[in-house]
Amino acid sequence: RLDLRNLDLVLLSSCSSGTGESGGVLDVDSLVRAFLQAGAARVLASRWDISSRAAAGLVSTFYRHLDAGIPAAEALRKASSSV
């Protein structure tokens, strides 16, 4: 029932937050699907376990790149290669 149409990007920063995605974004158990159905344009979620320290570094670097005007996909690529 949430209206998230104003959200361009949702970042789920927790271990395996995208594991319900094994059946794709239409998987009934998908947290990602719930955000997309609520109107969020994009959702970034992990499909694997990651340490808190690595996640913090990835998210910090990702947002630093976004703030610099780098598109989300490129910001994620750059952040993941630096962690």
C-alpha cells in the first residue's frame, strides 16, 4: 500500500537481501519485488553474504560516486571494484 513512485533508487544494505530473487523479480517472497510494486524505479540488493565492514565501504563509495553525478550502474561498478 506504500506509494514509492517518488523513489528513484532503493538500496537494501543487508546480507542476502535479494535472495528471494531466485525466481526473478516476480518471486512471491521477493523483498525487491515489493519495493518495485510500490513504485520504486530501481532496487539495489545483495544476493550474497557480505561483511558489515565491506558493505559500509561499498555503500559509502557508491553514494560518493552518485553524489558526483555518476550514473547508478557505473557508481556501483566503481564501488564494487574498490572494495
